[in-house]
Amino acid sequence: MKTPARKIRPTRGRHYRSKIGSSKSLRVIHAESLLERDYVRLCNFDPIVVKIYYQPVGIRFHYNGRKRRYFPDYLIITRDNRYCLVEVKSKEFVGSNLNRAKFYAATKFCEEKGWSFIVVTEDQIRLGFLQNNLRLLNEVNRHKVTPAITAYIIAMLNHLGPQTISDLRKACNIVDASLFMLNLHKLIFASKVITDLVSQPLNDNSVICGLPSEEDACG
């Protein structure tokens, strides 16, 4: 499974290629479009996704009297051991006859294996401010947490209840402000605290909630 079913070739001209490091199951995940890049970023954030592989299988199908081979973009494996084959596609291309044939073949392939097949578009991947906020969180994800500080932040949050980032930082004033923000962002990225990343940019007015009792308070 670690070896893709199709070799990712270098790009020339207008086609986009990128390698995304530190992905869940592999050191590097390939993306062949900006939308794929954003999808991988979303998977790396999603705590339900434990493994992700790129172009893991080739599926044979017929179209217009010709034998063809289709390589879905990703396979994700979830925490509860569900397998889902994923095609990342701009919604303007989803309905083409060729893509319909590909997706039908992938659906049948997955039914035989007990997997599921989904097509995701920018409507699911680029919700509101989500991608902008994930880019911000990714900038700090390479840094190490300070366990004593993260434990202190969680303890204060559990004691005080939901707080804006500004108020929580003031309540944790024994911690250097920059270290507070770094460790708070790491907690958000690890889904150990909750905030709304879709409706607004992450800022001092964002409300942070602890787990699990205050989850509903985040709206």
C-alpha cells in the first residue's frame, strides 16, 4: 500500500505538483492540484483519519469502447478501521461522462472490498476560513509543545469554561505570551481543545472550549 499504483511524474508548464511532508502514514504525500493539497492538509488535521495513501490502486474500466485505467487520488483509513477511496475533483468536472464512468467503476471496486468511495470538491474542502486557519496552525505544528504549559492551559480552560483567546491568555499570564500562543495552537491542531475554524479567522476573539463537557458551547 505504501507504493502508489501510478508513478507521480515531475511537472512542466501549467500543471501543479507538490509533496506534503509529515503526513500521517507516509513521510511524503503527493498532490497533483492545489485542491488535492488542501484536501491532504484537511486530512492531516482530522483526528478521525489515521492513515492516508496517494493513488493506491488502479481500477480498470471501459469507456467509449476502450479499456482504461483509473487511479483515484487517495485512500484514507479511519480510527475505526474504515477504508475510504477518495477522488478530489473540482465540482465543474464532476459531472462529465468520463468521470461518471470512472466513479461508477470505483464504486463497484469498493463494494467488492467492503470499502466506500467518495468524491470531494471545493465545497467540502474549502469551507469558510478553514484552509486559512489550517495554514496558520501548520506553521506552528513543526515546533515542540511544552507539556507543562499545555497541561496548564487545559486545566485553566476546564476550570474557567469557554474563553476567548484573549481572556484565556490573560488568565494564563504566568506563561510567556508567545509560548502560550504556540502551545494553544498546538492543542487546537491536535483537537485537544475546540474552536470554530470555519466561520471566522482564528484571532483573539475566537472562543476556545475544552473537551468534552464544553463541546456544545462552541456552537
